[in-house]
Amino acid sequence: MLSSVIIFNLVLHTCLSELDMLHPSRPCTKAKSKNGYNTFLERHVREDIPTDLKKENWKMFINKIGTWNRTIQSFFPFSEKNNVTAVCSSGGKMYKDNLCISKKIFSFITVNIDSKKKIVKSVKRQKQHVILACDKFKTKCLPDHFQANTKKYKPNNNKPDCSKVKIRSINDEEVFSWL
């Protein structure tokens, strides 16, 4: 009887801890969307982004990619793709929930737009630690969301690297081996 109660509590705890997939309690849990990493790259790490800060060039770019519905957009140089992706492993520290914060400072461009008028209000280069939502895609922990770091937080060296977070999965055989 006692073993049944223990097994029930284990199963219940596992199910409840994975219920909130929009805001998991740790990085590297199973991704809600299997295209999340590709969408992240399309939105933030592209080969075709302008390298200057001229509003006209950014207006043409936003027209090209059709993202006038996003009022604030941030873009990394394509050469930083591997470093950005590494934030979800050895290049980042645990921040909170499924978020990791980069160990290094990144340089990226942030574009503010007026969605209704379809104008670029500002384009600025930023240098700071970045915060990314990190989820598990097949066997890799990869970014799928850019979180603004408006308060310029820095990584806490007392927290584990995102790569040190255990990716745990319990299959039916492990949970129900007593049946």
C-alpha cells in the first residue's frame, strides 16, 4: 500500500510540474512548438539584417520580412548565431523559470516601430547580457524566445550553467514498472 502511495505521488508531481509549458519551471523542458528554434532564428538571427542604424534601411527590411505587428524587435549579427545558441548551454547561467542569461555581453540592434503608421521610430545598438527562453528540441537545449533585459541584469555566477540543468524524462516503463 505504501509503495502505491509513493508511486502515485511521484506520477502526480511529475505531471503537475510539466503542466505549465508556457512558463516551465526550468530551462530545457520539452518545447511547446517544434518550430520554436527556427522561428527564433527568423526573428532575431538573420543573414540579411542591415548592419547600419539608418531608419530607411530598417523600414525596407521590416517591409521585406513583414513584421510590422511587432513594435520592438531585436536582431543579432548572423556571425553571432553559435554564441547566441550557446546561451542555452555552456554560454549561459540560469536566470529564472525557463530563462537563461548570457555570460558574455552581446551587441545587437533594437528597432522600435509604430505598427499603425508603419514607420521606424528608432534604431539603436545595444550592448548587454541577453536573456533567452530555452527549451528542449529533440536532444538539444535551444533558444525560442528573446526576453528584453530592460534592467540590464547580469548573470549570477552562483547559479548553474544552463548546460548543467538536468533534462529529465520519465517514461511509462520507469513510472509503472510495479504493474
